[in-house]
Amino acid sequence: MPSLALRNLLHDRMRFIVTLTGIVFSVVLSAIQLGLFVGFTRATSDVIAHAGADVWVMSRGVGNLENGVAFPEQRAYQVRALPGVEAVQKHLVAFGQWKRADGAEEGCLLIGVDLAGGMGFPWNVVEGSVAGLAEPDGVIVDELYKAKLGVTRIGETFEIRGHRVRVVGFTRGIRTFTTAPPVFASFKRAQDYAGLRADQVLYLLVKATPGTEADALAARITAGVPDVTALSTEAWRKKQQDYWMFGTGAGITVLIAAGLGLLVGVVVVAQTIYAATVDHIREYGTLKAMGATNAYIYRVIIKQAAISGLIGYGIAILIATTVSRASLAGTTAIILPTPLSLGLFVLTLGMCVGASMVSINKVTRIDPAMVFKG
């Protein structure tokens, strides 16, 4: 037999549907906004996270990956001479201008890879191969940006800063927060595309010897090599994420939208549960007249809220997951990792139970004698 809490909910199905609608709207909005936050955060630092380096070396004062400052290539030899360094590799990340076949130009993010090393290569290559970057003018782009770059197939030729480039492969799912499509090229060719001199680099990727701690090695490089700063991959990744998500205000905007979604849910659920409690106030008075304790009635009200929360969350997370999967086919990914889904579950139950507390005060002051009054 259904519990009293469930019977109360089903007694007025329309009110129950309104409550579920509020919960679903709140959770879906919050899930999508938080999923966008996770997706944006990953997009800002994917190039760093997938490079395979232990330490990144850059000019002093560089605040984010896309705005590197050139420094002499000889710093690579100075870094290589330090204890704890196993390998050093030149690397380049800079903005460029991609010229389509129709003459239109699009901004792109150049990623120059030292083909003699083993770090910084494109990942998730689904067509062509990394070896194609060794071919004259070979570049690899991501298939998500085919339309933006005007690319349809391997072998097509385009221009970057007046230099001919030829598409030799496609990756899948490499996004950038700036919306500038990533374009992988050999380091030497990327220097030309970015307008750097042959003796300049923007970054050095460092592999530590086994047993060497990345942060300690980064501190050693910063202290021992002039005019550069070294950061472990984890520290550089976090700095990059903080810059784009909080330094620019983009992340705060997304988080505020998620918070507003939860606030809407609390207001709707609180109002609905309060109205339902008031509508059944005489029934609660009858229960008290029959000897029911306040604690029992509290449990009924809280159980109603919990049931609403569970059903609403189940519907909402199904919708949000469907939207998330669909977004992976585009340049803006909504990512819902398991910890985020579990966190939303806890928040939803907390929101519903917290909202039910608004109506409990009304029940506390019920006079059982009201049942016998006209």
C-alpha cells in the first residue's frame, strides 16, 4: 500500500506535475550550465594536459598558453644541462590566420610540434597520421572545425600568413576555448606561420628523469635559467584554466546561471510543498488529534519532498545526459562527469528537503481541536 506521503502527492496530480516540472527545470539548467563549465575548463587546457610533458618552460610573465613570448632557443641547452632533466623539446602555441579557398580568413591556433621528440603531438587522430606532419607544408586539423576552415578532405591546400599548407590528417574532439580551431604543424613550419625567427621558441617541453618530482624540477629550472619560468604540467594547466574561467569572467557567468537554476527550483518546490501542506492542514490536524507526533508528520512532509526530488532528478539527468551526448558532436561540449552527476543528486535532494522545511513551521502550530470546529 502506498505510503501517506506518496498518497498525498498523487492526490493532486496536477500540483505534483508542477512540482516535478520545477525540479526538472532547475536540475537540467544547473546540469547544462555546470557541464558547460567543465567542458570549457577542459577545452582551455587540453593542449597542456595531452602534451605528455612533466614541466613547461616559458618566458617570465606569460599568463596563458595562447599569448606566449619568444625567447632564445639556446635556453633549451641550458635546461637540458640541469640535473633531473631527461629530455627537452621545442614547442609552439600561437594564433595564426587561416585563409580558406574562397578567400575568407579565420583565426586558428597554431601548435608547432618538434617531430624529433615525443611530446606535444596531436591525439585522437581519426584520419591520416602524425607522420604526415613531416611532409612539406603538412598540417592536421580537427574535424569539428571542417566547415569553419573550409576543409572537406585530406589533400586540400590553404594558406597561413601567405604560406601554403596541406591537410594531411584529422583529429576528433580537440576543442579550444577561444573558438580558434587548432592546427598542428611541424615546429619549423609553425615558426614561419607564426612569424618567429629560426632561433626563437615560445615553449620548452621537459621530461623529468624517473624519480624526479615535477614541481621541484620546475623550481630548479626557474632558478637556474635566466628570463624563464618553469611550471609543472599540473600547475600550468591550473593557471591556464584560472585565467580563462575566472580571469576573464567567463566561468563566473556560467556558475551564476547554474546557481540561478537551483534557486528557481528551491522557490518552486518550496511554494508547491507549502501550498500542498496548507491544503491538507485539517488532515494533519486529524492525525495529531489521533495521537500522531510532530516528528511523524515531519517525516511525511520530508518524505514527500524526497520522493519529488528523486523522480525529478531521474527525469532531469536523463534529459541532461541526452543533451550532453548530442553536444559532443559540436565545438561546444557539455560534459557531465560522474562526480558532477552525483553532486547534483545530493543538491537536488537537499534542495527539496530544504524547501519542505518552509512548510513544517505551519504544521508545528496546528491545534488538534481545529478538527472539531466548524
